[in-house]
Amino acid sequence: MSFIVLIDILGVVAFSISGVLTSMRKKMDLFGIFIIAFVTSVGGGTLRDVLLDVPVAWLTNMTYVYTIAITSTVAILFRSKLAYLRKSLFLFDTIGIGLYTVVGIEKAIEAGLHPVICVFFGTMSACFGGVIRDILCNEIPVIFRKEIYATACIIGGLAYFLSLKVKVPEDFVFVIAAVVVISIRLLAVIFKISLPSIYQKENTV
Amino acid sequence: MSFIVLIDILGVVAFSISGVLTSMRKKMDLFGIFIIAFVTSVGGGTLRDVLLDVPVAWLTNMTYVYTIAITSTVAILFRSKLAYLRKSLFLFDTIGIGLYTVVGIEKAIEAGLHPVICVFFGTMSACFGGVIRDILCNEIPVIFRKEIYATACIIGGLAYFLSLKVKVPEDFVFVIAAVVVISIRLLAVIFKISLPSIYQKENTV
Amino acid sequence: MSFIVLIDILGVVAFSISGVLTSMRKKMDLFGIFIIAFVTSVGGGTLRDVLLDVPVAWLTNMTYVYTIAITSTVAILFRSKLAYLRKSLFLFDTIGIGLYTVVGIEKAIEAGLHPVICVFFGTMSACFGGVIRDILCNEIPVIFRKEIYATACIIGGLAYFLSLKVKVPEDFVFVIAAVVVISIRLLAVIFKISLPSIYQKENTV
């Protein structure tokens, strides 16, 4: 479905640029920047495929490598202009995690796994590229501290299985789950919602 | 064997709580805490299974996920009381690494590997969950600096193959190796034993 | 071919010593030092084999483990003398990455992958042991900031496929690619060449 491919590429673009930005903040060289862009884009899916013991997607699909290479080059060249694109990038990224979550869930279902594990794989596909990016940049992964990102994926995953249970037609299940992830992320950012902290003044959760 | 299952669950409980404690020290959010508890518990075994190219245990056994989820939740709720449990936790953790070491060795034997590599896999199963925990928390892994932890696993592994060689019945080999790991760790902590340092005053090893 | 085996062992020796040096700077204990020496030597190849889903080489070839164990022990005992060997070590390391690059490329070709991905796998085989070493030592990987190292592997990879295309006999392709990697690295270090920075005074690349 060419719409999915387009969304997938937009997600890779957004993730690549986030990798470029993080690695440039660490004063990495061109090789480092490209590698960080690469792992940010495909790291979550790679971990997923290795754990499921299925072929890693980017090994045989050159679209990923080309998209990442072109995006990184353009992002480096126009790095002083990236600030103007912040809103578009945020939107791409949000659409990207919505899509990646559903792809991760469906790969785990195909492997015959339990729904809870499938939701976990959806979240991993969407979020662990960023985790590997942050580890390579020697920082504590940002999604372990700002949780609406991963929480959106988890709730989207629950929406997926709920839709399946109430017999929503399969094509719609995909759309519903992705829309749930995207809406929660958008609403959380717009209204500055975050989960209750367990640290401030030591309130119980 | 239900005794083994019980020990395994106690090990997961101890490792989860150690993950919760480390991640809370880093002020992670609920998602981060759960992920750190998860990787601390199953990270070593996951790396082992991926390297051996056998199915990853927690993908198809929900006991791990449920145990980790419940333990983490309870640990977060009663976090101010965890100090009272320090000794029990230490005991669970020590029993856990004893068991994990033997499980790792036996999986590597099944894969037909050399005894030295098997001991290595036993140690990895027991210790690398903690290594991944520390990397995700942006610290140098603690077991690379306080070595009796891993050393206990290695000596336990040697005991395993020594017992095999002198024809100890198979069930006892398991028990002997685990007891060796557990005893060395307990004695090392009680008597504050550590390997000779190679740094203080630059003495030769 | 026994010459290749010799070169491979020299590469493992050089990588092990670089692991020993980095981990001693972090005041790690004996276990930590050995593990860091180990991952520096075999980490890149392990990641390659896991991604390609082929058996991991060191699981069944004890040469690696013995070479790393002996090298690390000798390096720790004679640590105060290592400075005198700096030039030999640099040479071993450089020959090592030349060889590892070609081995990585050939394994990827065997797996039927696209040339671009093969070059990527060559570079990964040569460089990612050092990346994992730096992550475990809680530092930003050095090759993400001093790029001639990885760039040499990439250019060597291009030389490999170029030689193939112009029908150079297969045995020579191997040699040519390795020599290109080694020469570029040597020249870059001797003449202090590095890629243009994208940071100083914010010049465009």
C-alpha cells in the first residue's frame, strides 16, 4: 500500500533528523552523525527482528539506507534552518511512532506471541531507536524520563487488541491503533500532560 | 521441577527490585522504571539466547512479564520500606545468580559448545542483565569494578565441569555449581573479600 | 590460509590491548578488563553475525578466547611497558581493521546483500567492537568523533567492489581492499589528515 510506504519514509525522515540533531549537539563527525541517524531510524525495528529471529528489514530494503543518507545530508547542510521545521518534524515523528507501533504489533502477532508481549514489541519498535541513539550519545534515554511518548504506544497497542476483540475489520484496526497513538501524543504535547511523577514531594503514585 | 520455578521467580523478583532501585536513583518515570526492571531481570538471558540463536524465553513465557510487572509496582508503592528488605533482597539476588549461572551453562552445553564458552555463558546469563541496566542508566557497569559477583559465577562454572568430570550424578551437578556460586558470593560479602586490586600503589597482580 | 589466520590473531591482540588500556583508565577490575578486551575484539563480528543470523564465530573457535585471555594477562602484567609498543600496536590495529573490513564484506556478500549494505557490514565488523567498548566504559564512541578510522573502512569497501567490477581476480580483491584501508589509515595518521569539520566557525561542509 503506497500510503503506508509514504508514512514509513516520513517516519524515517523524522527519526533521522532527530538523530542528526542529537549527534551534532555532541559534536560528532560526519560518520558519527550518519550512524546515529541510522540507529535512531532502524534501531527499534532491528532489535525487534533480532528478538523475533526474523530477517532484519533494512538488510534487503535499500529504501531505508537511501532515505537516511539523503535526509542526513540535507539536514547537515541546512542545519541552521532546522529550527523552522520543528513543528513538521514533530508531526512526522508522531505519525512515525504511530505507524511503527502497529507494524511492531503485527510482526509479533505473526510470530504467535501473547497480546501483552505484542504491545511490548509495538512500543519497542517505535521507541528503542531513540533509546539506542541516547546510549550512543552517552545520555540516559529521554523516553525513560518523559513518559507520554512510550505511554502513547502502549495505549495504542491496547486499542489495537480491543478493536480486534470487538470485531472491527482488520484494515480499520491498523488505522484505529495508529490514530490513538498519534492523538495521545499530540494531546499530551499540546496540553502539556504528563503522568504523575513519583518523585515530587514523594507522593505515592 | 516446581522448586526451580520458585527459585527462578525469586531471582526475577530480586533483579526487578534492583532495577527499580537503580532507575529511581536516576529519577526515571514509571515507564523507564519498568523497562529497567525488565532488562535487569531478563537481559542476560536474552543476550544468551540471541547469541545461541535459540528462542528468547520471555517471548513465550508470560511468568516473567507478570512477575516483573507486579514486583515493580509493589516496589514503587513501598519504596520507602525497601531498605528493611535489604538482606532478603541480597539473598534472593545471590540465589538468583547461582541459578542463572547453571541455566546458562546448561543451555550452552545443549548447543554443543566448549566448556570455557559454557562457563562464559553461565556468567553472562547471571551478570549481563545488570550490565545492560547500568548502561541504560548511564553508568559504568558495577560488576566491572566489584568483581566477586562475576568471579563467583566463573568458579561455580568450573565446579560444574569438575563435578561432571568426576561423574557426580547429573542432578547433583546442578546443585553443587549453584551452591558454589551462592557460597562464594555470601562469604565474599560477609568477610568483605575482594580480588587483589591492580591499581592501589601500582602493585603487580 | 595461514597468513590470514596470523593477521586475524594480530588484530585480536591489538584490539584486546586497546580494550585493556581503555578499561584500566576507568579503574576496572580484572573481570571488567577481560570483558572489555573481549568485546573490543569480537564485538563488531558478533553484531555482524547476529544481524546476518549466521553462527557467531567465537562460540565455536577457541582461538579467539585464548588469544584474548593471554593478551590481556600479558598486557596487565606489563602495563607499564605498553607505551613502548605504541607504534607496533597501532600497526596491528590498522592491519586488523583492514582485514576485518574485508571479512565483514565477504560475509555480507555470501548473505546476498546489496553492495552498499556490504560496505556497511565491513565497516561495522572493523569498528563496532570499539563502539561497544566505549559504551561499556561510559564514553561517547571515539570513532564517532575521529572519522578517518571508519572512513578508511568505507573507502576500502568501495575499492573492493570497484576491483570486483573491473574483474580483478578474487584473491587480489581481498588484498587490494585491505591495503586501501591500511594505507588510508596510515597516511591519515602520519599526515594528521581528518575530514573537514562541520563545527569550527560553522562552515558549511
